[in-house]
Amino acid sequence: MMQTFASMFKNKEIRNKILFTLAMLLIYRIGSAIPVPGVDASALAAQIADNSLLSMMNLLGGGALERLSVFAMGVSPYITASIIIQLLSMDVIPALTEYTKSGQTGRMKIEKITRYLGVVLAFVQAYSLVYSFDRQYQILENNSVSGYLFTATVMTAGTMFLIWIGDKISVRGIGNGLSIIIFAGIVSNMPASFVQVYTILTGGASQGEVFNGVLLFVLYCLLYLAVIIFVIIMETAVRKIPIQYTNSSGIRGGSDITYLPFKINSASVIPVIFAQSIMTAPQIIISFFNTDLYNKLNSFLSLNKPLGLAIYACLTVLFTFFYTDLQVDPDQVAENLGKSGAYIPGIRPGSETRRYLHKVINRITVLGAAALTIIAVIPYLLPMFTSLPTSTAIGGTGIIIVVGVAMETFNQLKGQLTQKQYHGFLG
């Protein structure tokens, strides 16, 4: 692996892409430290640490939310818009379905619609956050409608600028730009989280308490490493279904056997995002009309309590099955196998193949949903039994994103390096 990294930096084109990406990420981190004018960021930071959902949103945004910076919302509105458009394209809106089948032209139209929807969602989300925060914590100097509109407009502009940076990274840098931005936000907040954990665990006055705190910190780091290993195993685990092709002579030979891989976790981290959105949307809406009802609902759905955490876990499981069904279509897979002259040994082509694929996907989705739910609840389950706040708990959701983006980016860089080597050999 070290040899691969050395080869990457020796390649001028890849080295320039890496440097360009780092420059764009520097701009992102600078913007994340600039608060919106007229906001009392210190009052907001103290409140976010006590709210489980806001703490997770702040973690994924690299600490931008607690400062209510110009990049406070990150790229989440655009991601939400992409998910909505993707769902509506599944034979819900005929025009969008037709665009998905129209090749490059259709994809460009869908991308344009997604951008417009992203702007709308960004403004609505920004206005909702600002209004809710000011009603609860009095964070704005100008708490009139014009103050809300100004702050929401600045935050919306910041989100769209981040999307532009992500596009530039995708074109001139390395990896998927939006994924790299989310990755940078999570990683940038990790050192501060470890320092905070160490301070909490070693805060005792006596020497013996400090020694015990150091041992607990070492245990915390080992547990964090265990979660990373678990996520890597889950993200790379696949169920290989053997398939065999019919030769042109009609003889089925063992040399034609290959495998059809199905990921254990085809839905990635999307179900967790869905579950969080479903639990926060009613609270945001109600906060506009009834503060007392909002406080009661917030207490009822708090992820720091067993009932709220149980609802969150159930939603994660349900959305894992839902999104996997959208991502993997067994009927389409079976049809493609038939068209390519392939079959599953021991399974008749046609309806029997479809039933078999449905059964296999449902079984592996159970494992994927269980693993994803365990990772999702760890950040909230651990503080129930320890003195650690939610903001510093072992967060599997962020680790899923970090591991996935790191593996995808490394594989892309490795592929580009291999391509350059082949070009040099042929040239």
C-alpha cells in the first residue's frame, strides 16, 4: 500500500489532482469556521451538546452547525433532494421515469431538477433551523422576519457554494466531490472528540483516578478500532451466487462459472439518514406553532431514552429493507440473466430464479439491517451507561461514511494509476 501511495505522488497528474482537492477542502474548512453575521454561536454550541440528533448533525458537518457557520447545513439538502428525485423516478412521476431512460440528456435534466429542488430544501431547512434555534435559545441579534430571511439566505448560499466545490473536486480532483466534503467534515471533528473523551475520563483529582481514566481511554480507543473493523467487514461482505453461461455449442462447462455478488449492506448509510429525518421532521414543523408541544415531543422522541432509541432502531430496519428493494431488483436481475444466456446451477430459469433471488436478498438484508442498526444505536446507547456525552460517543454512522469514501477514493486512485501505467507501456 505504501508503494502505491509513493507511485501516486510520483505521477504528476494524480499529484495535481490531490493538491487541488486539498485546496478545495481548505476553503471548506475556512468557511466552516465563519459564523453567519448576527448569530450568538456560543449560546448555540452549549445547547447542541445536550441534544442527541443535533449532536449527530454537528458531527457529520464537522462542527459547522454549533457555530451556525455559512456552511452549517453542509450538502445534506442536496443529498435529500437527490434521494427524493430518485424515489419519484421509480415509476411515480412518468416524466422523471422517462428522463432516467433517456441517456445522458435525461441525466442532465434530472441533475438540473435536483439542483433546483436542493435550493428550495436548503432554504426551507435553513429557515426552520434558524427559527427553531432562535425560539429556543435566542441566538439572533435581529429576531425579526427579515433577520430570519437574511440568515437563511446566507446559509442557503453556503450550501450551494459547497455543492459547486464538490463538482469541481469531482471534475478536477479525486473521488466524488460531495462524498469527499462529508468525509472531511467528519474526520476534522474526530481529534477534538478524542481530546474531549480523554479530558472527561482523566478528570479525577487523585492519581489513581487519572490512571483509571487512562485505562478507560485506551479501552475506548480499542472499542473505536473494533467498530471500524466491523464496518469494513460489513461494507465489503458480499453473498456470491454462482452463475453459469451456456456455451455456443450448447454444452455447459465448468469453466464458464462465475459469481453474481450481492452486498450484505446494499443500502449503505441511507436508512440511518431516513430514520433521522422522519424523527426530526415533526419536531421542526411543530416548533413553528407550539413550543410546549415541541418540548414534549422532543422529550418523547429523544434518542437518549429507551423509547426514542427503540423507535429509531425500528425505523432503521424498515428503511434498510425499503431502500434495498429500490436498489436491487431481483426480477430485473433474473431477466438480465436470461437475456445473457446465464443461469444459476440447480435453479430453473424464469420464475424459479426470481423467487430464489428474492429469498437470498431478503436473508442477507436481515443481516445488513441488524448490523446497520447496531452501528446506528451505538452513539446513543453508550452514553446511557457511561459518563460520555453523545457528541463524543463511538459513532458508527460517521465511520460508515468515512470507510466507504476512503475505500472508494483509494480504489479510484489505484485504477487511475494502473491506467497511466498501461498507457505508458503502450505508448
